[in-house]
Amino acid sequence: MKLFPRMLRDHLPTLLLFLTVSLYAWYQLRTGHLVNKPTKDNYLDFVSGPLDWIELLSSIRTIGYPLYLRAHLALFGSEHGIAVVQFFTQLFAGTVFYFALIRFGLPAAGALCAVLPILLLKTFFAKIATDSLALSLVMLAVALLLFINTRPLKSSPSLWLLLGFCTAASYHMRPSYLPMILIVPILGMLLLWIRGPLDGFHIDRLLFKQKLKTYLWVAIAPFFLYCLLRLIVVGHFGLVSFGGYNLVGLTTPQLTQETLPRLSPETRPLAEAILHRLGQNPPRPEPGDDQKRQVFGYRIHPAGAYRHYNEYIWRITVPAAEHLYGADPVRVNAVLSRLSRELIMIHPGEYFRWVATGVVESLIYVSDRLILSEYTLTILLGIVIWRLYLALKTGANRFPSHGHHHLAVLIVVALTTFLPLTLLVILVEPPIDRYLRATSIFIQPLLGFFIWQIAYNGWIARRQSTVPQINPALPDKESA
């Protein structure tokens, strides 16, 4: 008779997960939120004609999302349903991440509290853009790392193949996830280091080298082979011909007439054309351009530097470069990259200030939107009050601590993803909400599990306080 209640209790977190996912999906479908929303990039224009591999490899966009759009159009006959596919892919990735945490050893209730914030997070899944699918692939890659390190001595080859696919597909879908080729080996080895003592095996030098070599092959080999293919086909060794487009949006404000003599003869004609366009049609000033952005009470970047970033790229520098060198993305990207590097060498202090303040702003964003948000603070305050009440009621001056190694897993996952992904964004673009929401995706599971662990330890303390204590000094009734 007690079998069914026990099974229900053991699987209750999983049942709650599927119930939450089902209700959330029903709500999104019922309210009409899963309707395609085109963006300024308008990716559908990239797939309007027949597939040309040379054009695709030389494009300013990575190949992942255009190939997905072509597959979607071939399967469904139209662009309808893109938002639905992206939404359910996110739910699937979050669910896989939940089971990976449990398989790694986390309690099911704690894993549920960790996963719910990212399952219910709005990640632009309704937009025809790379954000949602790329983030889902990153979640799947991290989940696969957890599965692989659950049995690190006997991991399945199929898991390694899936890990290689998800890693490569993530940065092919969105180039800002290129640090995944470093995150995967680093995170994989850190998870092995955490898992080893739990399984009772020693990580010797031979095992360390073997696992590291496998991670490097899985992460780096597909990237190197693809870059080699692009070098042979379009003459550029790299993921995509777009880095110069990004960087010139940051460096163009440093271009002045006084800077021209310090530039190389190869980039000087482009610099003169850019200055001519700036003189004829400068960036349109808006209210607040001369002020600093207010972020959590701090004054960080000039507001105009954010507002005019795209304007510097698409209205001034790119038209000037295409006028001189033609509409060849590979050549335009090369000359823009060289001009940007020269401007950074001439004004290194300005670029360092940009990076430093970008790091500060990113950390403030995480603190403001996640750690110090009103929801998190309210929950933490309630738990602290509850813990103080238990301490006063039971007279206990300390509480039991459980699951420190579980918390370490989520700390390692959060830091090894947030730091490199955010740094790459800062180096070439303004760290706006859209990017930081993606790079900080694994900080929210860390907070969710941390809150659950505090509450769980308090519950354990309460249970222990209700257990009657036997005084050894008093004789037992039966012995008396």
C-alpha cells in the first residue's frame, strides 16, 4: 500500500518538471506568443535563393542558422512554425540539463530548482534570429559534459560525438559562442576533477592526458577543419568574415584627421573615405548622448557609444569600404579588421577603457538583474528569517551543511561559461542586455540551487530538532 506514495514522492520533482513544462507550453501556444517576429538582420533574405555554398561560406553570417532555415522551409514549406521549433528546442535542452544534473548526483528537488529559471526564461525564441537555438545547443553541450563525467571511465562514444556536434553547431549558429572550443575542455576536466573523489578513483597523469586529449579533439578538430575548408574555398582562415565589421563599430570614434598620418598606406584611403562620410553625414545626435549610461546607479559607457555602434558600422564604414573594395565580404572584413587593429595600437588606452568598463558593467548587470533582483532578494530574505526562527526555537547555533560538492558543480559551470563568453562580447561589441542574458544563463541555475540548499538544510535542522534526545545519565525504564 505504501509503494505508490513512495514512488510518487521519489519522482515528484520530475512530475513537477513535466507539469510545469506542459503548462508553460500550453500558455505560450494559447496566448499566441509563438508567432514569428522578424529582426533587422532578416535572416530569411539569406535563404531566399538557391543554395550557393561559396556564397554561404563567404557570407558575413555563420552557416548554422541559414542551414536550419533552409531545412525548415524544405520540411514545412514556409517559415511558419520557426518560433514553435525554437521554443520547444529550448524546453528540450532544459529538460536534458535537468536529467544530466540528477545523473551527476544532484538531488532531484535541487535540480528542479536549478533548471526552472532557464526553462521559463524568455530567450528571444519568437524572433527569427540565432539567439534561442544557439543557447539551446550550449545547454545541450553542458548537459552532455555532465553525462560523460557521470561515468568518466566508461563514457559512450555516441555521447562524445553528440558533444562535438552540439559544440560546433553552437558557434556555427552564433559566432559569439566560439569560446565553446575552450569551455568544453576546461569544464570537462573540472567536472572530472569533481567527480573522481565521489566515484572513488584516482585521476592519475595517464587518465588526465587521455581525457584532455579527447576533449581537445572533440572541441577543436571540427573548428580547425572548417576553417581550413574556408581557407581553400574563399581564402580566409576563420569561422566567419565578420570580426572586422564588429570591431570597427568600436574603433571608428577614435579616427580623426590627426590619426591619418599614423596609419599604414594600405588603410589610409579607407580612413579618409570614412572621415569624408563622417564630415558629410555624422551620427545623428540624440538626447543624452553626452551623458553616461546609468547602470545600477553607476555611470559607465557614454550612451552615444551604444546608440551609434551600428550606425558607425552600417551607415559609415561598411559603405565606404564597399565603395573602395567592392561588395566582397571577405575583402571588406580584412581591411576593416586591419584598420581597427591599427586604431587600437594608436589608442590602446581607449580600447582598454572600453574593455574594463564593459567588464564592470557586465558584473553590475548580473548583480542587478539576477543576484540582487527583487525576486531573489525576497526569497533569500524569507529563508533567512525562517532560519533565524528555527535557530531561536531550537537553540541551535549552527545548521547542517549538505551538498557542497553539488553546489561546486554549478559554480564551475556558471563561471566557465559566463567569463569567456562575456569577455568575447566585450572585446568586439557593447555588452547589451540581449548578449548578457545569454552569457549569464548558467548563473540562474546556481542561484536556484543555492536557495534550495539553504532551505533544505534548514528543513534538516528542523527535523533533527524534533527528534527526542535520550539523556545517557538517566536510566532506561526497562533496565530500571
